Amino acid sequence: MKTQDTQYVTQVRDDYDLLEPGQLDTWNPVHSEYELAYRLSIYHAATEALLLSQIPLSQLKVLDIGCGNGRSSRMYIELGLHPEQIIGVDVRTGGTINLARKLNPAIQFEAYDGDPRVYSGRGINWVSLAGVLSTIKDPEGRRILANQIYELLPPGGYLFYFELYQALKMVGGGRIYPLRIFSDFEKVWARPVRSYKYVPSLFRNADYRKARRMSVIQQDLPITILSRIKRTFLPTHEVILFRKPD
């Protein structure tokens, strides 16, 4: 089944061609405490979600939508799945998918047209959607993707949702309302995520600051004391485990 690109898919591709052209999506968590916070918090959230699943780990078949360079796909292997249980897909072609294949050669990665229903018949019973809706500018595009995921999953299948509360500034910001967007699903579990809760204290001490000054570690985002306090004590993301009703 081949579908035509929708407007939001073109928008996401164009934005990332400017933001992370080629293979710049390197995802080095020691490079940035923001990236480290994201990575540690999503691992923790995915672990909790998998524990709540009624599908045995060995029977999961994961479609990781918006896989980028494969970091979230790789996470599932580190949490107990085998490579053949995972398919990573992204609307970005070329550099991003090639980098994912290079970093994670045992996992199947594919560029696709933005409609996950092309993977119907592949036994998908768990969709992973992390950091995707915040990159889609058009609210209607978010709803389209939600409906496609619902059609793809079998009754009893799961959607793991991990996302910022607000859309990215490059797409206009604004609150995302996942319970409205995925209203056809049952909510199994949800909680706010204070991502900086998981950043080791090492990243905040004098040794780390010295390493940054010496450029041993690069800090790509300016982290002020106030923003660090906010990210430590206020939720930045939310995680929800959805289930398609029987």
C-alpha cells in the first residue's frame, strides 16, 4: 500500500533538512546535559511501560516511528528485545537512515512516506512514538498520524507515547494534547516526566564545568541556572501508555 505524502510530512522533512542535514543527528548524550536528560528519562519511562504491557516481551513487534539515527530503536534491544522484533522508520531519507543502519546494523531501518499503515501485515503490536508530534506544525497532521496508528495496531496493541508538553519553537510551539489526539485509545498509564531528575550530579559539578571550558565536552545548548532548576523540578515531557481496545 503506497500513500501520497501529506503536507505535514513535507514540513518535517524540510525542517530537519535545515536543522540536522545529512548525518548530523549524532545523538551524543555526553555532549549535552539536555540530551543526556532526555535519553535517561525515556529509558526509565519505556521500562515502566514494558512492565505494564500484557504482551510478553518475546512476542512484541515494535514499529519505532521517527526513529532518527536509531537511538530509541536501540533502546528496545537494551531493554530485552531482539533486533528482528524492531523496525525503525523515518520520513527523513538519506543521511539519517543511513546513519541508523551504520550505528545499529542488526535492526531493520527504512525511510517511508509517513503513513505507518504500510506496515500492516507485519505483526506490529507496539508503536513507539517519541519526540514526533512536537515536530509536526499542523494539529491536523498530528490527528492524521494518530488515526493511522490506530488502524495499524491490532486490538490489544500498545502505543508508547513520550513527548514534550509543548511543540518545538521551530513549528510554532503550543501545547500538545495527546489525550485528545489519541482519544480512540484506552489510557493505561501516564505520568509527567522531570527529565533532569535523571542527570547525574557529575554533570553539575566543578569537574564538568572545567571540561566544558576546555572543550573536552561540548555544550550545544546554553543551560542557565534558572533553566536547570526548572528542568529539575518542573515536568518537561509526559509519557503515556495507550492500548487499542479489544
